[in-house]
Amino acid sequence: FAVLCIVLVVTGSTQRVGDGGEYVAMSYQFANLRPPAMSLWDLADIDRHYAALGDSMATFRGSARSEAVLLSNGRYDQLHFWIYPLLAAPFVKLTHWFGVADTYGFAAMHVVLAVFTFGVVLRRKGAVAASLLFISPLLWWIDKPHGELVVFCLLLLALLWARDRPHLGLLCLSVLAAHNMSLTTVLATYGIWLLILHGRSLFDSGRKWA
């Protein structure tokens, strides 16, 4: 499965899809130890960086938001939250060192997360379940700087860990709720489910979870 993911990334496209311009720009900011909201200098620096990478990042030039309504204290906020770009930032920093497109940083994070989640499903539910879930249209997102694959994997991990690793499951859904506010209701429902499953033991710091 890991080999398949890598092949898809290597043979895939670095073209911008949807809101990818915002995510890549914010991750660039984090990778350079700057806040996700961008000044005019930051926006120009990001476009210079894209230009230096040639055609591979051509569709990302000028894609970060700079509307007046988003301006606050000299910086332009973006429409999407920054938790997903923050998670990708260490991988994006590696792309800067190797001089390749920033999108490969997101792809690398996706591959790591997908392979890990595939392994968890394989061990717990078997090869058929893992194959049906992952050898699917989901893989179209493997090389795209978009959050769909992350949402799928973290939600799946939260469901699988609800009984024996509830705190990790809660962490997964908390990240998802930060990424997409519409998932806060899912987080609340999951928290209630954990309380029903585990009761007071959920708050027992001395309990050893499997």
C-alpha cells in the first residue's frame, strides 16, 4: 500500500485544487516560523518562492487571500483555519531543503498518515476492510494539499480507538473539529459516546489503556 501511495504521488500533478492555495501559503508561513496571517511582504515572498520553483507551483501564484475584509493589524487572515497547514509544515520545510514543490510536503504527510491508518485497520479488521476503505477514490487526494484524506483517516482512527485508546480518539476528533468547525457536533457526540462506554474510568489517570 505504501508503494502504491508513493507511485501515485510521484506520477501525480502539483496543480492547485480548491482551497489548496490557502493551505500551502499558510504552511509556508509556519515552515518559516511566521504566523499564518500574511503581510504584503509575506505574500510577495511566497509568490517569489513559487516563481523560483517554476511550472510546478505556477497555479499557486497569487492564490493566497488578500481581500480587504480579511485585513487585520496589517496582516491578511485566510478563510480556513491553520491546524491542517501546521501539521504539514515540517514536511513542507523538507521540500524547501530539497528544492521541490511544497505540495510534496502535503503529499508526504498524507502518505505517512494513510499508511499508518491502513496498518491499524489491517491489524484490527483485516485485509478486506483495509482494501475496501483505502484502495478507493480516496487515493485521488493523496497528492493534493487538501484536508479530505486527513479528515477520513483521523475520523477512522477515532472510531477504531474508542474502546481501547479513547484519549487518542478524542485527540483525533479535536484536531478535526479545529480543522472544520462543522465537525464540533461530531466531537461532542463522540465525547458523550466515550462517557457511555467508559464512565468514570475515562478520567482515571492511573488506568492503563491497552
